[in-house]
Amino acid sequence: MSEEKSDSTLGLTLTSLLRARSLSMRKLSTLTGIDTATISRIVNGKQRAKPDHLELFAVHLGVPTVQLFQAAGFDVSMPRVDHPTDINTSINSIREILQASNLIDHQFTAELIQKELNKYEPYVLTEEGKRIILNEFWVKIANVNGTGPFIDELKKMYHLYCGDEITLEKRAVLGSALLYFVSSTDIIPDYVFPLGYLDDAIAVQLVLDRLQRDEE
């Protein structure tokens, strides 16, 4: 889609959404913190919307972020995954698409996810941490509808975490991925469908890599 056409499509989409929700550009500006003049230029095709703009519009207009990304001309198509358990291949394919589409930036890095995992490791060995995982894991699995290249791995991790024949160190590492999955602290928010569970998948990948290194 050409840049001119995509700007026009986004403008029409935003205009329709504002009208349907009885919102003015000024009100949307108040909700999002984006200057009214900037919103006006985006709606009128005089300024290209940034990913941050689109995410805020989606939240406050109540639509999937992917809808606005598509209207803005971003390629957000997902690769087909014939073998869901091949987690490394599938995650890398998705990341390449997102990076090519400029949909992830400094806010999304493996280093940030690893820092969260490190923070969770001691907590998941506590009674409170274990209770959160036991109470919320299957609820979150149900909410995801069992899809994603990382779901099977998460289920294996859960059963290992709950078992008796593993070391405390391994339980802490496994639990960090499980707690990241059930927690609301996401590098990519879950509402950014279909991108929202990518960081959960990468958290699983990081933990699998860590466990493999420890075994070696």
C-alpha cells in the first residue's frame, strides 16, 4: 500500500471510529495525551502516524491495534507455523516481520524480558509466588485459547515446576517464565493482538536456553 493511500485509509478509519463513539479530536487528545493538532494532521493525511500513536488510538477507541496498523499501511501478517513446537524458528520469524515493519523499538528487547525473569526467580520459590502460578496459569492458558508456538512448552514447564524431582534452581528458572506469562507486566501489551504474546514466547525461549546451558 502506498504511503499516500495508507494515510488516507487510516484517516477514514479514525474519522469513522470517532464518529461511532461520539468523540472529538480534542477529547481523543485528552485521553491519549497526543496533541490535537497532531491528531488532526494524522486524520487528514498530513502526518504519518507512529506506532506509539496507533497503540494509544487503539486503546482509547476500543479496537485491536492490528486494525490501525493495517490501515496505516504496516505489514502485520503473521508467518505460518507448521510445527508449533519449533519455538526458536517460529519466534525468530515473527520477530523479523515485526522489525521489518518497525513495530518494535527500544521498548521491546530481550534484555528487558531477561531482567524481568531474573527478578521473578526468587519470588516463585515463595508460597505466594507458587500460589499465583497454581491459581492463574490455567486461567491464562484458557484466555489464550491454547494457541501459540510457546503453549506446549509452557505446559511442560508448569508440570516440571509442580513436580518434586527438580532442584530449587531449576524450579526458580521454570517458575520465572510461568510467572511472566500469568503476570500483567508485558513488554508488548497483550491487547496488541496478534503481537501481544510474543514477549511471553521469547521469555519461554530464554528460559529454555538457560536450562540447556545449565545442563551442558
